[in-house]
Amino acid sequence: MQTQKTRLGTEARQAETVQAVLSLAAQRSPGAITTAEVAAAMGLSQGAVFRHFATKEAIWLAVADWIQEELLGRLNEAARAEPLSALSAVFRAHVAFVVANPGVPRLIFHELQEAGDTAVKRKVSGMLQAYRALLVGLLKQAQAAGSVAPDLDLTSACALFIGAIQGLVMQSMLAGSTAQMASQGEGMLALYLSGIKP
């Protein structure tokens, strides 16, 4: 008799694989994760995983797709407010996403460090470009409303915003826990908003 696990369709199995990779990445370097370990985490054979993905890169690309869809979806949802409130909501949504998915920043950092040009690296780069575009749009709206300095350097303001979150991520990696990210983030967010106001 087949178990329910073996009867899962390709879409469900792919989603399960993505979550297994993210879970493993929260505990160790993404570059060291093998497909055998992913399969073991799912209670499957390696061959069973490859029935739903042609290659290991296809698995990593599915993970990058999930990150892009989930993170940008949450950030765009958070951005539906008055510009300064939206910036705060986007910051908090990003921090909350990392707290809930600690394997995500490890995967992103790992892919961006890769020397070659891969589909996964292009996906991650595209996601970061979309993120920056969202921030530039909010900052321009805030400028038009007089909520931030009229001569604000938008490129630098975007870099500082994302850099603040990356700094929180690095501190959490060093501490081995994301528990303090939200509380530490509030102080950084207040400092950031103070710095960009007229």
C-alpha cells in the first residue's frame, strides 16, 4: 500500500523540497547542502527528489523563485500606505520574513558570492533590483509629499535601508539566533527615518 507521502504530486513535492532546503540552510552553509541531505530531510530517496527536479540547480532555482515571490509579495503588500509609513512597514516586513525564514539570507549571500553567472544568481539579482525600485518609488513619493529631504540621495538612501537589514542579519548569524532582530531593528529604523527627514 502506498503512503500519502509517495502519492504527492510534483507541485506539492517541489514545495516540500524548497522548504527542506530552507530548513537546512538555516542550520548550515547552503554551499555544503547536498541533494542526498535534502532527500533525507524529506524522508525520501535522492532519486525520488530528482523525479521532480531535473538537476540540483533546478532545486536551487525553485528556492530562489519561492524567495522572490514570498519576499516581494510581502514587501509590496507592506508598501500600500503613506510613503513614510510604507517605508517602516517594508522594513518590518523584511525583518519579520528573515526571522520566520532564517535560511533565506544565507542562501542569498551564498548565491551572490558565486563567481559564475548562474540562473539562480540572476534571479537573486533581479529580486534585489525590484526591491530597490520599490524603495526608490516610496522615497520619491515621500519627497513629493515633503516628508523627506528634497535633496535626498535616493541611491544612497536605498543602499542604507537594505544595508541596515543586512547588518541585522549578519549580527543574527553571529549570535546564532534571529530573536533580537525585531527589537534591534526598531532602533535602526528610527535612526534611518530621522536621517532622511527634512
